[in-house]
Amino acid sequence: MSRFVTVLAVAAALAGTSAHAESLTFKVLGQPAGSGLIQKDQEQPFFESLAAKSGLDVKVQYIPVDVAGIPDTDGLRVLKSGLFDIVSIRGPQVSRDEPEMLGFDLVGLNPTFAAGKKHVAAYFATVDKRLQGRFNAKLLGMWPAGPQIIFCKPAVKSLADLKGLKVRVGDQSAANFVSGLGATGIPMPFGEVQQSLARGVVDCAITGPASANSAGWPEATTTVLPVSLQLAMNGYAINLDRWKKLSDAEREKLQKAIDTLTANIWSYSQELYDDAMRCNAGQEPCKRGTKYKLTIAPVSEADLKIVKEALTSKSLPVWFKQCNATNPSCEADWKATVGAALGL
């Protein structure tokens, strides 16, 4: 309960600045400022210029979640409370409150951006309905931070080398996967990872190469194993009461603008991945990041097979049990949507 003291203070301060506003006003809780270039180059500029982007007569008060001092695990609770109108949801983090969010991005489900788009489209309406019912929130769009790969302080050549190591993970699906490799999955806030790698608190950590570059992970690691485990799906959602107060025309303009933003992020995420991989290894062209000298371990067919098979052997059985506990129709809903798209 105490962690909402900061939320209340921030929301009150924002509300105080808009009491006399004659136009629409949205309070937006964004991605962490320290999370990288998607937040800096795409999200924040979009919301700060939402009036021009959407054609709405709107004023936006945008604040990154880490600047607000709000745990990124609380995104759905913040939406339900109405303290912010729109929240940039951290998918892996909020899955602790809503396991169904993991259905977008289980380990082994999205080896490529194309696969991710297909599965988001298949599952979107199911999750939207769930968020409306449980958290009074309407899902507006989903996008990927990018392929989640493994950075290690000790030299590694394959997934088998993770046995016995401590690996920072972003969600339960990743924790289950590394456990199956004989490693220990350790949940840890993103901002603590670089120092934890440097001090040996963890041996390896999973994130996208652009985020790792922005946070200086290559300073504390030697090797990157670019086996894509997940795409780190994030999204945008609006408080349902706030959505219902908008006119049909306003809803259409807002949705269209968010659709454009998420489409841009899908493309930008892929560009960032390719550029950051080169930057982390000290290669050219390196346009957006800092050059480092990481060793890129070659990805073997055996490792790709391990990740692919993990979906049905590890990810789905564990997640179905977890998700069915909060929603008895979870497994059936997923199989009828994403499962059907996969041909399972």
C-alpha cells in the first residue's frame, strides 16, 4: 500500500496543473527513462506532440515510470485506480498481476518479429477483454522492445554453458527456461543489473542489445549469445472510464495515432537490434549506440532447437497452470487464438 503514496503525490501534482484546462488532458505514465531509445526517440516525443499527431485538442502530461518513482510492476494497478489515464505497460513486469499478458511472448513463441506480429494480432482481443474486466483498462496497442538475448560475464559458447550460472531474467517464462538449463533465474530491476554483473551478483542477464548498450552492460560482460528467447512485449492501455468519456471521433483519432506509434516502434525496434548488435561488438556502422568489444557467440542449430522445443515442453505447461489459476478459460482461449495460428 505504501508504494502508492508516490503515485498519489505524482497524480495530484499533475491534476493540479490541469484543473482549468479547456481541452482534453491525458496523464501518461511512460516507459522508464533509462530503458533506452524506444522511450527516448519514439514514445516520449509522440505523447508530447499528441495533439499534432492525432488531431485531438489535447494536452499531455508525460512522465516516465522511473522518474515518477512508481514500480513498473504496478502498471495495471495504476490504470485501475485512474491515477493516470494512459500507461505504457511493461509486459513482463505486469504479468505478475495478470499472467495472461505472458501469452503474447512465452519463451520459444516469437523467434522473429514476423512471428511476434502474428501472435499479437491473434491474442490481442482476448487480453483486451481480460484487462477491461479485471483492471478497468482498454488495451490500445502492443509492441516489442526487441529480441531478448543473453549477456554473460564469463565466456559462453552455447546455452549448455549456462549450467550452474546465475542469470537475471525479466519474467517467469524466462526463469522457467533457464532453470531447465541448470541455471538459476534471478528476477531483478533493470536498473540494478549492470552493477550486479560487475560485482558478480549475477553471471549473465537477459535483455535486448539496445537496452544493454544504453545501460552499459557490455562494460561488465564479455560475451553475448544472440539466441532470441522472447521479444519483450510492451503496450499501451487507457483507463476504461476515461475511454468511455471520449466521443466516438476522439476515440477514433486516439486509436489511429496509437496504431501509427506502435507500427513505427515495430520497425524501429528491428533497426535498433541490428545497430546495437554491431555497436556492442565494435563493428560498423554503429549509428545509435556506444561501441564496445563484446564477443558474439555463434548460434548453433542445437540451441535454436532447444528454444523452439521449450515452448511446448516447458513454457506452455507451466504458464497454463499459472494462468488457469486466475482464469479457468485461459488455456482454451490461448489455444483457440495463438495456438490456432501456430497450428498446434
